[in-house]
Amino acid sequence: MKALSGEGGRVQVSAGGGNEPRWSGDGKRVYYRTYPSRFFIATLSTSPTIALVSRDSLELGTFAATAAGTPGYSPSPDGSKFVMLQPDAAGVRVISVSNWLSELRARLGRN
């Protein structure tokens, strides 16, 4: 991994590969997963240069695989919570609703 500024050298974050990397909101951690369901948090220092401080694994249970390069999870800006796609017997289904407030009002009878 290279510093966000593009300056400096590279730092190896994972010990055995990884997929679906996501930066934390504060830019001090990188979250990534290995298949089928291992999840890692790499803590980095960025001053004076980028360096790996620690790598920790978490057991979060099974969560859905996604298209290559598209994370199936998203950390909250402060890193205290995660939103994750979980598989079920029918598979994974994502529904996107635009103009959801108008639809909610219509369903509640409050046009």
C-alpha cells in the first residue's frame, strides 16, 4: 500500500493477501477480508512515513461475497460499527430506492 498522497515508499499491509480494502474515516486503519470470512484491521502510522503498526483479525461470521473489487461491508466513519451484507437461503438481494421519503409518505397516507 502506498501513502494516500502518493509520496514515499510502499508498505505491505496483509500477510497472506486480501480483498475489498476500505480506509477508516480517520485514515489510520485499513479494513480488508480474506475468503471465506476472515476479516482484518491493519493500523498504520502516517508520519513521518507510512508504516504498519499492527494487524488484527476479527471473527465477524459469514458475510456475502460481492463482485470483484466491491466491498460487501462498510465501516462507519468512526470505525465503531459495520454494515455488512449477509447471505440467506434466497441469496443476497440489495434494493435501492430513490426518492424514498416520498414513497414513505405515500405508504403512510401523508402525501
